[in-house]
Amino acid sequence: MDEPKATGCLSAYDYGLKSPAPSTCTPRSKVSPCQYSDRLIPSRAATDLGTGLSLLEADENSLRGLNSSTTTRGTPDDENKAVYDRLLRSELLGLTTPPTNGKGGDMDEPAILGTPERRSLFRYRSSPNSPLDDLAGQQPSQSASPLPLPLPLPLPFLSGGLMDSPAPPRPTTRKIPQEPCRILSAPRLEDDFYLNTLDCSGSDVLAVGLRSCVDTFCMHTGQAARLCDLGSCGNTVTSVTWAQAGNDTHLAVGTLKGEVQIYDVVTGRKLRSMGGHQRRVAALAWHGPFLATGSRDADISFRDVRLPDCHATCLRGHSQEVCGLKWSPDGQHLASGGNEGTILIWVPGSDVPVQRLAEHEAAVKALAWSPHRRGLLASGGGTADKHLRVWNALNGTCISSVNTCSQVCDLLWSQSTDEIVTAQGYSGNEVHIWRSQGLSKVATLSSHMARVLHLAASTDGQTIITGAGDETIDFGALSRRARDLGPRQQQPRRRMP
């Protein structure tokens, strides 16, 4: 019987060890030029070396069978290359390629890493109860012949997850300060849900209606001034709104008697006074030279203030008081909210609404258009509704809604982030920040002792201004960077004139 001859040291293809066969050869007269090392480098695929490597008894017939099988199946190098290619396709590309017959030999058996032609000093097989059998889905063999390794494990398992797809980036958490960076005392700020008596201009000048007076406050200089006092004529302020950028020194003031007055804030002079309503004007909305006004008489007046006679177009569609008005950023749509819970969408030049949104069950005062996506409108309902809804105003469908658990008094859509800020009334008295997609809550600010009725934002969108029934106006930062208001922040509370 011929003796298996060792042709060299352990090669890179020796994935495991084989048990030594009892030597039957006679000592050679000459020392072989290649000396074998006594160092044993086993396979590290098994987690339990005690059971993963079990030495087999020498069996010359098995050894011959192994040699004959490798001769008929092809070279192990070709088999290993084919298996490696299939493994890469499966793990990296997700492709499952059926075995094919070719130069690599007969591949009808499960793909394995074969043993090269070079005979090692040791041969091995997986022990009967090896944990690798369970992982590879193979049944332990009872044969005494040398067995190959079980099926290759998935690359992520073997590499410790290094081949996994990169994990998605962790969402960054924005730190929103809970305390206001400035507080103004606003005596005689009316605790009335239907009034809109706070607005911020494009120059960061705040206008506040305090019963019969209108005061202004510059956020950059901290200076406050009184613009007008209607107490002498027995009138009170029910709404204020600034003209848009380019003419943001003009302020429109709605009154209890149904008048709309326009002031030049720089000079402090009243430019004109316009009628047309029979009852209080609680909703105002500018777009360029066009001013829309909503009244308790359920009418909407549409005016071009450049005309000397200031002809008004009357829009009728609500059955109760118009308490909310907002122009879309492109000026193509006007949204109006009524006390009966209906939202109407108007287009310039038409006296018939193009959409009627009637899912709210209470007054809709809070309205805001998205500055990021055309046609998206957010609305909030009163005490009997308490829902925040996002609409596609172009086709009249409600995209998403959430129960805020309290009255929605006002809202705005952030210019810097795609988020919605709501001012809550009974019984939360809080300010909520929501993601516009899905309406998940980002943060809650609780600084007022009474319901938050009014909401405005600075030009950069980093500061929100809230007015509440506790006669205070808070300036809240939406990021820690916005808290830097200079030395004025050392004065936490300031009284308006």
C-alpha cells in the first residue's frame, strides 16, 4: 500500500486539521529539506473548539476515497472559487444562483469549501453534536469518512456584522429651551378667543392691541412705543396685522365698530379709515396691496388699498363670525375659518369658494399655509374639536390629523423647519411643536398661566412670540442659538407703555 506523501507545509487552503494517520513508513536515511512545524493552526469557524474539532481515526480506505472523489469532481481550487463566487453573489448582491455543472465539477451537492489536493498531516470533521450543524441546517453524519465543513455561514455572522449595510444616521435631537428668553408685561391684553391682537413685522417689530391702544415693541433695540389710542372715541382694538415685506411699516387695525384703520408706524400717522362691516373686525390678512377683512357679520371684504375709494368686494359663505383669514404664500388662495367650524378656500376674482372643508366641529380661528409645499394648509379647532389638521387645499382632502387634547387658539408654520407650532387654550395652556408629516409632537413649552391666545414668529423663524390671557408676552427660542438676545435678556419682565 502506497503512503500518502506530504508535499509541503500547510497551505492557505487548509481550512482545518486532519487526524494523523499511523505511520507505516521506514525512517529515511536523509532528512527532508522541508521541515514541518509543530505549530497547530486550527479553523476558527467553530465557536467551541472542543466539539468543533474532533480527531478521526486513521483510515487508509477513506483517504483513498477522498483522493478519488477529488479526482472526479475537479480540483478543489475550482470548487472553492465557485463556492466563493456564489457566496459573494448571495451576501453582497442578494442573488441566488443555482449550482451549475462545469469545470468546477459536479455541484449537485451543497456548496462547500473542499480540501485541496495537497494532503495535510491532519484531517477532521465536525463532531456529531456540533453547534455548526444546527446553524448550517445540516444533519450530523455518522460516517467515519472525512467530512467537509458544513455550509458557509452568512458573511455578517462570520465578520461580526462588518459586511452589514450601514446603519441609518441617528436623528439629531434639537435642544429647545423650556424657559422664555424674555417676558413682557402686557396689561389689558384681552382674554378673548376670537381676537387677533398680536403680530410681528418683517423688521421684527411687534404690534400688540391692548384694549383701546396699540403698542409696538422692537425686538432688536428693546424700545416700546404707543402707536394709537382709540379710547377717546369709545372704540377698542380687535385685530392687528402688518403689511408684507416691502411695505412693512404699515399696520392695519380692526376695531369693535367695524372700521379698519391703516397706520404708518414710522411717522405714527393714521393714513386712512375704511368701513364696510357692521360688527367687529376680528380677522385681517395682507397680500401685497390687497387686504382681506373678516367680521362678526359673517362677511369677508376684499380691498385694494391703492385705490382712493377703496372699493370692497364682499365674499359671503360663512354662516357665523369669520375669525380666521390667511393668504397662501403665492397669493393664489385665501383661507377663511368660521365660528361654525367651516374652512373656505377662495381665489381672487371669484365670489364663490373653490373648496369647503367641514371636518372641524368647532370654531376655526387657527390657520397657516405651508411655506415649503404648495397647497398645504394647517388648521386648528376650538374647544369642542381640539384637532390639528393638515389639508391639501387644492383638492380638499385631509392628509393627517391629531387630537391635541385642548383648544387650538392659534398656529403658525415654521419658516426654517418643516414644523407646525400651535398655541393651546383650555385646558392645556401650552405651546406644542409638531412635525408636519405625521403630526408627531416634537416639544411642549409651558410658560403661561392662562390659555395661549396669540402666536407670532421672528423673521428668521428662530423665536416665537406668544400672548396669553395672563397678560404676558413670552419670547421663546426654538434653538439655543436663538437665546442670545444680548444684554436685554437680563431683564426678564418688561412692562409695555
